[in-house]
Amino acid sequence: MNLAVSIHGGVGTMTFEEQNTLPQSFRLLDEAFDVGINFFDSAEMYPVPQCAATQGRSDDYFGRWVKQRRIPRHRVVFASKVNFVFSIEVHLFSKSSID
């Protein structure tokens, strides 16, 4: 099977739940898919990270849309990214080397 991505570009879904309700999100996805767009990017890392309460919601909404609309999985290309906060402490000098 070949992977075909629309020549029309893609749709970012990162604002789902932050700025779009579920019905609004479905309408946007329906309209994009109806004109031949099949590439969707749910990365919540831009334009700004979403709040913890809605993190992952764009992935959830997209999955619900595919399931409720019964869209065959091979008809859409879905990109997602993982984002998390971590801390690394780097010690250039040990206490004994400073003494």
C-alpha cells in the first residue's frame, strides 16, 4: 500500500478543546476531509503548550472523529508529538574539586 498525502497541505488540530468545542472540531475535520485534505497534525507544542487539563484532547477528538465518521484508517495521515517537562542537573565540579 502506498502512502498518499493531500497536495492541499494539512490541518493542525492543536487547539481542539482549548479554542474549539467537539462539534466545532468535527465540523473543521469534516470540511477539510471533504475537500481532499487527509493530513492532520495534533501536536500541542505550538503555538503554545496547552494546559494540563486539555493535554491530549486533540488526539482524542481526532480519534473520535475517525471512529464516528467510520473513516478507514488508511485514508488519513495523522501526526502527533510527545511533549513533557524534564529537568537535568549538570554538575561540572564536584564539591571535592572546589575545596
